[in-house]
Amino acid sequence: MKKFLALSIAAFALVFAVPQVLSAADDAATIKKNMAERKPKIETLKKAGSIGENKSGYLEAMKDAKLEDADKTLIEDENKDRKAVYAAIAKKEGSTVEHVGELRAKQIRSKAAEGEFIQGEDGKWVKAPKPAEKKDEKKEK
Amino acid sequence: MKKFLPIIAAAAVLLGFGATACIRTQSEVDVKPIEIKPVHITLDINIKIEKALDDFFGDLDAL
């Protein structure tokens, strides 16, 4: 009877626990893969000035931007995946999704290509300067 | 005079005890608890978060 109970518990754990552990890693790999696939299109939209990076760490359509439904879906999917990543990191480090997003936004701003729309911490939308100018700004600060 | 010497000695000893009884010393050692200021904790967490973001997005940003 004891053996049967032990085997039952082990089987239960295998059926329910292991897939949950695997699925978390699979989710991260899937998200990364999807983000890599979306990146070229996102870069195109950024260069066109249709979308920008907001201060919360998400993509945002610019005013008067004419986006196709497919582009809107792409932005939504990208933001959804970003939020999932931020949530995972926030849970791990004991922070909030919002704070992780803000820190990611800061990283994105520092790496933004010239001319892309980025939202500063003050909420103002600006075009990213040349990389050399960014270094000068850092020195001035 | 010699008769009074023991009395004087005894009186001196008693006065000495009395003096030490009156002299009180007190010392206090302040042991302050160790404080970890909130600013330091925030900075540590931010560093960890930034590293986690770099670990995940590093490859993607390099594309």
C-alpha cells in the first residue's frame, strides 16, 4: 500500500509538475524567437517614424501614424511579450512590472538609432540623437 | 600623638571608603543598530534588474 502511494505521488508529480517547469523555459525561448522574428518589421516602422519607444518600455504608435491592422497586431504582440518578460524579471527580483519596464526603456533609449522616436522620462517625445551626441550628453550630465 | 596614630589611620581609611562610595562612575556604550539605507537596496535591485534585462535582450539588441 505504501509503495502504491509513493508511486502514485511520483506519477502525479511527473504529470503535473515537470511540464510546468519545462513550459516556463519554453515560454521564454518562444518569446525570444517571436521577438527576433518581429524585429525587422519593428525597425522599419521605427525608421518610418510610425512608432516609437515609450518611457514604460513598450512600443507606441505615433500621432497621425497610419498603421495597417497587421502592424497594430504586431505592436500588440510585441508589447504583450515584453510585459511577460518584465513580469518574470519583476517576480524574480522582487520589483514591479512598471519599474522593470522603466529600466528597460532607459536601455532602449541609450541604444536607439538616430531619428527614432523615444519618450524621455519627462514624457516628451524626441528623436534619438546621433550616438556621438549621446556620449556628449552623458559627459555634460 | 602616637596614641592617636591608629585612630587617624582608621579615620583616613574610612574617609577613603567614603570617598570611593561617593565617587560614582558611569559609562554608557551606545550600540547603534546597523542600518541599511533604502537607497542602497534600491540600487542593488536596479543593478540586478538591468543585468536580467541584458541577459534576456542582449542577443536581440545585437541583431
